[in-house]
Amino acid sequence: MSSKDVILGRIRSALGPGLEAPAIPRNYRRDSDKPDLDLLVERLVDYKAVVHRVTGGGIPAAILEILGAGTVVVPPGLPTEWLPPEVEAVVDDGLEADRIGAADGVVTGAAVAIAETGTIVLDASPDQGRRIITLLPDLHICVLRPEQVVASVPEAVARLDPRRPLTWISGPSATSDIELNRVEGVHGPRNLHVILVAD
């Protein structure tokens, strides 16, 4: 018998028989309206991310504008038509950490984005790849489609599979010490660019 079992047994004994835990209310607010893309952009910019609004065919031009000619790590399932020919794409097929860190950036898709909080969630799907590829390079370029945007956190959670490795991103990597001095790039990319594709 573990210590946990002993403690819980004592609590049950003290409470007596017939006591049941109350039901936990799960009536979270879920907005059925179309999410506010302008609010998402406002929140992302507030977090010091750079947002590029483009049409579907404008993704390569936006990546070229952000990166110039350089090398990017890409997950195996990233659509090849997103990348401009001037950019050298290195597919992550189990790349070593030093090779990932030496790249000029990483380009990924996203699982969902939350307008209310300005948060982007990655779930390691084929267009997002392993978590390590979004943490080591100094630049993360994330392509986001309007149908991936939801209004609130409960809506995002309802879309996500909790068994997948989830990475919740609210702007570039940053932290503050006791004196509230903001330091960027501590445990992830110093620069986040979001390409928001218009319908």
C-alpha cells in the first residue's frame, strides 16, 4: 500500500460512507461565431510576433521576404509549394540538434490558433514536425489558415488530441527575471513570423 492510498483512505474514513464528489460543471463558453482574425493579429503583434497577411499563392513570396535566400528546416509533410526556389529546404528526417540549430529558420504549419489569446498550437502533425525543430532555430515561420483559427481556449482544446505532443506558442520565446527585465530567445526562437493566409 502506497502513502497515497493511506492518505486517501484516511480522508474517506473521516468523511464517512455515502459521500460522493459533486459533478464538475463543464459548460465552458464556446463561441459559435466566426473567430475574429483581426483580434488574433492584434494579440500576436502585442506578443512581438510579425504577421503577414497573404492570399494562398503569396506564401512563397512572404517566406522569401522574411528570410531572403537561406536554409530552413522543414517537417516532412510541409507542402513543397509553400517554399520559394531561392530557399534551401532541409527536411527533418531525424536531423541532429546542431544541424537544426545552424539553420536560418524553420517553416511549419499549425494545428489551431486562438484569437482571444494570440496563441498558436502545434501538435507534431506532418506539416509541423518534431518539437525540436521549432525550438532551436532563431526564426520560426508559421503558416496559418483562417479555418484553423478559433475564438477561445475551450474551442481549441476541443479540436486537439491530448495524446499528441502539444506546443502552445504565444509570441517569440521570452521570459522575465525577478526585476521584470524581458529576455527573448531563452528556450525557443527569438523571432516568430506568422503568415496568415486569406480565404
